[in-house]
Amino acid sequence: MNTPQTHPKLNVVVVGAGAAGAFCAQALRRHGHAVHVVDKSRGAGGRLASKRLEWTDLAGQARLNRIDHGAPGFAVESAAFADDLAPLLAAERLLPWLPTLKPGSGPAGDAGPLLVPQPDMPALCRSLLSDTAVTWSFQVDRLLHSADGWRVEAAGVALPGRHDAVVLALPPAQAAPLLASLAPAWASSAAAVMMQPCWTLMGVAQAPTLPMAWDLALPTEGPLAAVIRADARPGRAATAGHAHWVAHARAGWSRTHLEQPVPWVRGELEAALQACVGEAIVWEHAIVHRWRYARLDHGADAAGHRSSDTTPCWWDPTRRLGVCGDFLGGGDVEGAWRSARALSATITAT
């Protein structure tokens, strides 16, 4: 008589609290593993990012807003991904957004609606991690493996506890140094992944005087790839007489000007945004953010080659070391989910 095979329940450290890390942590916990997530930031989200803006307006009044300056939303293609997100949709913690394109925009990549977490983009990862132990402001710079398991360090300080397995859910360029002495082939593949940079302008301005019947523009020329009227998206609070703008530069433009001074970049992007809107923009507060690893160069696999055939995750069952991320799953939020789910299932099966 065959007895069902049982697999050990592990204490797993997940490094990274972006979409891949949050999805992986949730899936591992569903399989019965104990999970501790660490992240160098002060909160979850990764490139599902939101920034707190504080300034004094033109009337001298203190103002506070949050603005999403990473992915403006994400698409759902597979039924399995939709099923996983169904509870959040039912609770209206995810809302559909069908952007209204500005006339003359380039083609949109997604025909259907995008999903927008509430009240900000990082809320998706916060929801996924709501029952998971997390240590913030812990930038892992060393991983040590021994017969007793893993030691996870940040600036010489070890994460307390015993760790059976480690999962890296980081952009490939950040994962590569941690993998260099542990898995040189993985480190080489991760370092070779082509990621696109992006300069992003965001801020609050006086509302346009001309009527606006669009909330998304995809310019066909110039430095900007996308312009979002951020306060027109579902669940975002509009401020009377104001407009919240987010403008993402093209990857090529961002790469060419990656090391330019911030004031110069801001000036160039403000001028481009003004041209897109079609009238002068009176800013109350504006800043720029540089994403060095904004998105996958689509068509490039985890070895840097242009191919649509990618391995969804990496797992070393001997040392219990794993890697997941959107760069292995397809380059978007669903790709991060796909990679995370594949890795959690592989860990549980070994």
C-alpha cells in the first residue's frame, strides 16, 4: 500500500516585498510554510509604488497628497490569476480602470480594463502580506549557507531565527550580487537581463482650463511614453481645482539621460508634459523619480537573449535557495504572480 508522500514545512525568508515577493509569501503560507519577508524599503510594493507629497500651495496652505508613480494599473490575462484576485475584487480592494485615451495616442497594449488597487498601488502587496511577518529597512547584503540553514545579513546584522530556505524576489540586477558566490551561473544570467530605466515626473498642478476628456495619453513622439491624469483613476481622491499628473519617459530617452542632473530632467519632462496637455501647466509641487529597473525589455529572457521562452523560477533543492520575479514570468504583475506561484509549488514539492 502506497502512503502519501509528505514534505517538510519550512521556515522561509523572502527577500523583497514587491509583487513577486508578496505573491510568493502568500502562496508559501497557503502551503503551510512559515514565512518572514524582508525589504530594504519602509513599505511594500516595489514598482507598485506610491509617493507621499508634502508642500505649501500658492495660497500658503500646507498640503498632503499621495500619488502613484510606478505602474498605473495592471492587466489580467489568465483565469487562474483572476481567481486568485477574486476576493480582492469582491471586496472592492481592486477596481477596474478602462482608460480613456487622448486622441492621437499610440495603441494601448491592453484591450481590457486594468486593475487598480485601493487606496494606492502598494495596497495590493500590503493585502497579500497582511498575515506575514515582515522586517522593513533591512537591505540584505550577505547570504550565508551552512548545515544549520541560512544566515541572512544586512550591514552585519543577522535576521533572528533559523531559516531553512531563502527566496530572492528582487530585480535581477539586485539579485545578482547576492547570488555571485552561491550560484555563479544564476548570478551571470540575472546580471545579463536587460531592464529598461524610466525617469518619471509627478506632481500637483492647477487644473487645466481647457476641457479634458482623457485620463491617459500615449504620445507617439517626444520624450514621454505615457501621461496619466492620476486623480481621474478609480478610487483616487480628486482635489477641486487641481490635477495630479504622472508622466513616464521613454526607455531610450531615460537611458540616454540617466545620469543627468535632476533639475534638467524635470525641466525637460515638464516641457514635454505641457506640450501633451496643450496649455501652460501651473505647478504647485512637482518632483522626478529615477527608476533604474522599471520594466523588463520585452523579448529578453533571463539569459539576456531575445526569446519568449523563459523559466518561471529558479530553485536549488539541495541548499533550498530560490529566485522568482516578473523578469522570469513575463515582465508584468501577472508575470510576477506566475513566477511566484511556480516557485512556491516547486518548494513545496521538494
